[in-house]
Amino acid sequence: MTRQVLLIEDDDALRASLAQTLDLEGISVIPTAHFVQARRTIRANFAGVVLTDIRMPEKDGFDILALAQKVDPDLPVVMLTGEGDVPMAIRAMKEGAYDFLEKPCEAEHLLGVLNRALTHRELVLRTRRMERLMQRSDPASVNFPGETAASKTLRADLRAVAETGRHVMLLGDLGVGKRVAAHTIFTLSEGRDHFQIVRAPEIDPQQFRLESGAVDLSVRSVDQASEAQIACVLAAVQKRDDVRLIASAQRNVATLADLECVTVHVPSFAARISDIGVMFESVLRHAVRNRSLEMPIIPDEVIRSLEERDWSENLLELRAFANDFLENQTTENKTLAQKLDDYERGVLEETLRKHKGKATQVAEVLGLPRKTLYDRLARYGLRPRDYQ
């Protein structure tokens, strides 16, 4: 990790002196005199520590500390003051400061504190990298984050059913993530070649064909299928030993009883409401990546508002909320072309939701050739299957 310190000091001479001291120790310094400049640098996973004066005009060191705690509670903040007193020191430590030093401070003592803080920061970031690597190897944790009993049970069920290789019935309300759960099972399973998705009410029994190799057949909305469509699915699955059915529905389907499917219940957002903050962050990160933007800070009041909603449309509603939030964060300095792009994206998303991701209907309603529609969707990172 690069050894760096964000130095916030409004006294030009002292800032230059401190920067020189740190530079001689081999520490990279990001010097600044103002809260506004510091805010641009303080981000989650900032690879360094903060050294800030307390008494500054307008925003002071405690404002810096509050910002750091909000963005990343594990970011060490060392506070300096020329007018230190016991109550101020107690307040600093109580509010999460890594250490509290009085000016003038001996260089050896200052460097000792900063080196310990840097070592601590390096350990925190290394641990986070290891956790991310572990999560990336576990699609269940990535796709269904959270610490509620409902989320933990769902992850355990998905892992267990992936190991059995048996047919699966995913039950849950509209938009709870059954499509994501089906793909998670496929990803967790070994020896599967293809993940083939069909929507049961749209199956043409005369045209339906399975891909070759070991196939996980994800049949969505199977409770809305006709008898002929169910019979088509059963015939295809029972004909080959290398096909696993992963059906999804809002209610059980008795005609699939012969397959002895393992049932996995995908809980509603109401059952996972304590996880809504981390779920929102996950969806927001996906939206940020699609638009090549920087991850914004999520205010506490936004998290509170998330917890107070009923989320009747579950994942579709959460995605819409994330896009609106991101739009509000980035609108202020946008050019006309960017605003027009945002409008087009909004129209595409609204039409996809209205027609449940049916690309043919969306293209017809918008008066676009299908190829043009798919080009526009690709431009904004939109996928019709996310709205089905």
C-alpha cells in the first residue's frame, strides 16, 4: 500500500513544515487547507490516513472527523491542536479519532503515531480485499447480501441445492430476485455448460429446443403456463439426464410434482428490510459501473427512507430508486447532451418495466427497429431480462 497522509492545515508555514517532515520519512503527502478540498480525497478505502488541525475557519477538525467516520469508520484520523485541553481530547477520542496530539509536536512522536495508523490502515484494507475475494467466489453472498435471518437462509438454501443437482422450484413474490437466484444456482454448480432462460407463457411447444451439453433450464413464471407448455417442459427435462430444471413461480405448480423439485423460497424485501441498505448499495454500485461514474456517498437519511418504504415491487422498485438517486447526484453539472441521454434512458427503463422486458413490444411501442433498440439498451447497460 502507498504510504500517504491527507494533511489538512490552514497555516501555510506549518503545513509546509509538516509536509517536509513526512516526505523525509518516505510518506506521500496530500496537502490542503480547506474542508472542501479534503472532502474530494476522503473516500471509502482511501489508501492512507488523515492528519488534521482542529481549529480552522468555517469547517473545523471535528467536521473532518465526522466526514471520515461517515465515509469509512475505519479510516484513522489523527487530530492536531495548539490549544488542547482534556475535554477536547475526550471528545475527539469519543467521536472516533485515532489519536489526539498537541502542537508543537515532536517529529519523532508524530511519525510514530502516523506509522502505527498507516500500519493499521494497511491491515484493514488487506482484510477488506480478502473479504471481497471470498465474496466474489461465493455468488450467493454477492447476489443476496445482508445479515437478516431471511437472507442467510436463502444463501444457505441456494448453496445446498446447487450441490444436490436436483430440479428446483423457486417460489416468491414478483420481483424478489428469482431470476438472480436461478443464475446463482447455476454459477455455484460444477459441471454445468449452459444456462438457458425461457418464460413459460411464451414457450412454443412446436419450436422449443434445448441447448446441447449439461443445461440448467431456467423456466420463469411457470405458474402462468398452459398445460401444453408444461407438458413441453416436462418432456424436454425427462428426456435427458443432463438437464436440470430451475423453475420459478409465485405459487407451486402441481403438474411438476413428478420431478420432485427441491423448493427454495425467495423472501420478499419486507422480510429482509434490515438488509435494504446493503442491498441498495449493491444495486447502486451496478448502476454506477454501467455509467462509469464514481460511487456517491449514501446519506443516513436515504437509508432511513429505504427502511420506511414497503417495497411492493421489490427489486424493480429498488433499481428505479437507485437510478433516481444517482440521477439526482449527478444532474447539477451535466451538459445538454448528457441530460438528453438521461431522458432517453428513463424512457427505455419505463417502457421495459411497463412491458415486463418484452423487447419486441418495447421496440414496437417506441417505433424502433429491434437492432436499434438493442443498441440503445447496450449503450445504457440495460437488459430486458432484468425487467421480466
